[in-house]
Amino acid sequence: MRVVAAVAAAVLLLSACAPKEGTVSQGSGSAAVAPPPAAPAKTPTWGERYTWPDGLAIEVAQPQVCKPGEYAMPQNMKRAVKVKVTVVNGMDKQFDVGPLSFGLDAQFAGAKAERVIDVNGPCDGTGLDGGTVLPGKTFSFEESFAVDAKQGELQLSFEPTFGKAKAIYVGAA
């Protein structure tokens, strides 16, 4: 009997520690945070809002093609796209954007998509600058990625803090 009770307690403890999935809804472009819908989570795409259970949310705008400057890195890229990410803080505490933007993982057509470094050029992003978002406020940043010449599938993975469920956006770029 003690073994059964110990196993049940361990299962409950582990399930409480597991990252919880968020929800996806239409993006609003405003700071107002509506309660998440009851629909099950799905993979979000451009223009939709992903909300974690604690109220933190992000929206990712449709990627826009940008032409890198002469000295942009990586060199000899075929094409670059820039995305705008908006963080919506629906929590009751402040949120530091740094880990979210620094840990952003991008893939294009099933391969790693490199960040574009284009200081003062058209593809210059501000993602690594970070910022603090107070409760009820928003913060936006942009990131650019080197992709193939032809349109394909872009996947962006966001993890706001270690161990929190990832929001993975997928769509054409």
C-alpha cells in the first residue's frame, strides 16, 4: 500500500512540474489581454496570439522580405525575411524579454535559419536588445533570418523561460 501511495505522489509531483501548453487565438494588436479561449492549443501562425497559462502572450506578424545591406552577415544569403514579435504581458509581474528573444530558434524548409546581422541596414533587427514589460503592457522587437530564394515554410520557436512550454509558429515566408 505504501508503494502505491508513493508512486501516486511521485506522478502528481511530476505532472505539476511539466510545462503546460498555452492557447492560440487571433492577434489583436492591442495591449488588452482577453482570457484565453477554451479551444485546445494548436500550432499558431502569423497574426495569431499564443498565450501561456500564466497570461504571458506573443504575436508574430507576417514575415516581410528585406534586402540586406552590403556588409550584412551571413554573406551571400539568397534572401532575408524580417518578423515583428509583440510580447503581451498579461501576468501580474514584470517580464524580461531578453531570454525569449535570445533563445529564439528559427528553421526554414527543415534547416537552421541563421539570424541576419545588418547593422543600420534594412534587415537590422532589435531582438537581442531585450526589454522589461510591465503587467498589462506590450513590447515589440524585430528579427531577420537568412532563407532560401524560393518561398518555403518558416518555423520560429519561442521559450520565454527555461522549462516553460515552447510556442512554435509555422507559416510561409
